[in-house]
Amino acid sequence: MPDIIRLLPDSVANQIAAGEVIQRPASVVKELLENAIDAGGKNISLIVKDAGRTLIQVTDDGSGMSETDARMAFERHATSKIREASDLFSIHTMGFRGEALASIAAVAEVVLRTRTRDSETGTEVRISGSKFLGQEPVACNPGTQFQVKNLFFNTPARRKFLKSDTTEQKYILQEFYRVAIPFHDISFVVMHNNAELYNLPSSGLLQRIVRLMGKQALQNLVEIKSETSLVSISGYIGKPQLAKKTYGDQYFFVNRRFIRHGYLHKAVAQAYEKILPSGAVPSYFIFLTVPPESIDVNIHPTKTEVKFEDEQAIWQILHASVREGLGKFNIIPSLDFEANAGIEIPVLQKNTEIRTPEVQIDPEYNPFEKETERGRTAKYASSLHSSELLNWEKVYAGFEKTPEEEGSEADLFQQENRAEQISGKFIQIKGRYIVTAVRSGLMVIDQKRAHERILYERYLEGLKSQQTASQQELFPRQISLTTDEYRFLLPMLQGLQSAGIDLRDFGNGSVVLYGCPPEWKGNDPEEMIRLFLHMLREEEGDPEQIGRERIAENLAKATAIPYGKVLSQEEMNLMTDQLFACSNPSFSFDGRAILTIISLDEIEKKLR
């Protein structure tokens, strides 16, 4: 049998390895920004065209590279960050693997211009698909500039599976936030298709967060700070007003490196347990500083996963720090041992009248009688004695009435499209389900899905007819948005007005709300709009191409009543009425069941 195992050419091996490191344009942005920071850059610019497909350019004013280093930087596993294996446990830089530039050069056309401060001229290196094209002297400023053009030009399958420009731009900005927040002492400029998205001067952490997340964050962030021998914790956590129904504004940084950590997220989430409604996710920007040797960041090529030496202890410290921060600002009750550190010593007060303590005695108390039964009996007897049995005949009033006299089933819910006759009496279970009797058994309705269905059909009808009622605000409300939110919302303003949401562009990243649908009564319109935007941005697609169905779906999700909301009999009655007036009351717009019927036969089988 002939030999069949062969070494792959470097160009093919590089493309395979690049699949782990460079998954989309945002991966290139992340690696180049981290390189600029490691080079000591204090002013960094990011220029993107066509969401990174055509161009990604990062320029810094850092240390620059020599002629030899500029060429060597594109070799796989070539790095200035570490020298030996032990260095992996004392990493102080963002990068260290020596894979990023080789991976980028394998799937794109790359031009590098760099110059050190003590050199008169710089160096330009050109590489395309791992193929070295040339190197020559060039006039340039001190620092480094990377131009990455035509990403995935030699791997059409990878390019084909990229999402829309809006989606890819969203991922690019996510990576930018993860770098810009911890390195708030660095100035950043971001351009997309010749439009300036961000111009962030060097500032404090809070100022950087507000510039990125919007002015509403300023009044709704709480500072936390905790120093221990194991870990130092600092940053900001959001008040309940900043919580959302979806993930997005949760940031952990370990030694200024963004990480994902589900276990530590639980430490934060549990601190909010009793102050946030079910399903709400708190916002936070938390920095953990630990000795480099106590963590392992060499787990995944993206370096967003880390292992801690003492994870459980850090969990406890983080949980306590978040609870302390919430308690200081009276968001939750807290035990503050330092606030009343002085010990109270009893002091004899002269000329004080001494009284015999009163003892409450219940002559009817029987220690062998069940407390619950005795309590009910005593309460009932007390009420009878207090009224001295006046108007005793009223005790029996109403017993002679028959159910038919009080009202029959036929008087309730006469909609022709009802599959079952409903009793008109409702029970709510755990703030989630509405239960009512029907002829064939019990009907169980998911209250949130039911409300979503009702709102979806209303919004969709309004978008089609363009005649949805709008309840005008007494005082128009200005809403400040992040740059990303603002650019995403603008193409949809006309469609939203058809749905009863009277929003108008105010310029400078702001919109003004003049009116909203009557269904929003009792809710904060600004919160509804932000949630709607957040949910819509999580989906794929261009905002200019978003159809009426998607707008209606996301509006319904954002404004429907949450699980846990207690409903009155009248509210449950009205919701059931409105549900069965819908075109399809059995299923939500995304195909989930809204209701089910437990038959009498099933109930009888369970109780045999």
C-alpha cells in the first residue's frame, strides 16, 4: 500500500488555523486593536468599509516595528510577548499566541506600514493569502498601520456565510466596546463607510461607559469596589432601571481582558434576585484584578475564557461586593457593620418611673390544640363577640341563592369563534398561567404568550392600515441613544409611526417621542423603545429591509406583560376575550402553544 499521509503546504495549514482565530470581520478588529494596545498606542483609529468585507484599517501611535520585526510578525507563532512555557502564567499583554497576523494574512490582502520613533523611514510589507508580495521603505508616522482588504477573498465559502452588513457591523462594535471600555485612558476614533461613529477622548471609566451606552446610564450606575488578598473588584453595576430582558450589557474584565464566565454571572444575578422581575438581566461593567499566575488564559484562541485558581472564593467575594453596592444606594436592604460601629452602653436614667411589665394572658389557650385551627376559631369567635351577634340573620344571607340566579354560563363570552364555553372564573398560577373551567375540562393559558399574540395582531394591523391610534404625550420626551442604536432606528421611524409610536429624529443621536400606543399605559415608553431596539438588533438583517411582521413581532415581545405580573379577574377576563378574538388564538406568532386543555378524562385518571 503506498504512503498516503502528506504534510500540508503552509498556505493550506494557515487557512485551516485561521478558521479558529478569524471567524468574521469582528475577529480581525479584535486582534488588530489588541496589537495596537500592546504596542503602547495612546491614539488608535479604526476605519471599516462594507462592515469589514472591503477594508479594515487600524492605526496607532505606538512603538512601531523594525524592518526585520515587520516581516517576522507574519510568521506563525512568532511573538514578542513570551519566550518560554512558564511565561504563559505571567501574561501582562492582550496577545501572546503569535497566531493572529499569520491567520489574517492567510485569508486577506494585508498591507503593513510601521516605523519606530528612532527611525527616519518606515517599512511597508505586503502579503496576500499567505503569499509574501514585497517589502520596501516608506514614509510614514511613528507607529503602525494595518490595512486588511478583501477578507476571505480566497475562501468563497467563508465569505458567503457572512451575515448582512448591519449584523457584521454589530459584531464589530461589540468587539470595539470590549476594548474601549477597559482601556478608557486611550483615545479611539471609529469610522464606517466614511461616517464617524465614535470619537472618544481619553477619560475616566464612567465617562467612557456613558459615551458608549448613552446618557441614561449616568444616573443608573452604582460603583462597586472591594479589595482582598485574592482579588480586587471594581467597576459599575446597573440599577434595576437598566435591566433588560435579553443579554448584551454584561461585561467582565480580568486584568483588563474581556471574558465570558457563566459561573461569575450567577454571582451577580443572585445578588439582584429579589429586586428584578423574572427574566430580567442586570447590566454591569466589572473589573477583576488578580495576579497573572493565578489564572490561565491559554484555553481558547479567542482568549475570552479563563480559569481561576480559586473560583469559588472569587464567586463569594464578587457576590458580596455587588450586594454591598446595591445596599449602599438603598436598592436592597443591607447589613452595614461599620455604619453603627459604636457599642451602646446602658445608662441609668434618674427620676424614671418604674412600671410592672404587662403580661398578655389568653385563658382559652390550649397548648395541645393545633395552632392553625385554634387561630381560625379564635378569630371567628372574636368577630362574633365584637359585633355582639347583631343582625345575626345576615350570616345566612345569600345561601338561598342558586347559581342560576347569580348568572349562567350563557351570559359570558359569546364570541362565535370560541372552541370551548368558558366558565368566567379564573385562577392565576405563579404569575404565569391563567386557568379556567371549560365544558371538557380545564383550559390553561400562558399569559405572556397570549398578550404577545394580541399585541402582535394589533401592531400588524396598524402597520398595514397605517391608522393605529397614538396617545399623545403631554410633554414630548427626548430620548438619547447610543450611536449604534440611533443609526439602527432611523430607517424604521416611519414604520413605527404607523404602529402608533410617534418618534421623530432630533439629531445628534437623539429622538423625540410625541406619542405611543394606548397599550403602553403604565409602562415607561423609553424602556419599551430600548428593549424593542435591543431585541431587533439581536436578529439578522438590514434595518431598511425589516418587514412589518418582524417589527410587529418585536414590538409585541417588548411590550407584553412579563411573567410574574399578578392579574385581576377583570384583566384575565379581558385578556381571554381579546385572545379568542385573534385570528389564531392557539399559537404564538413563532409557533409556540398559547393554551392547552386538560380533559376531564385526564383529571379522572390522575385521581383514581
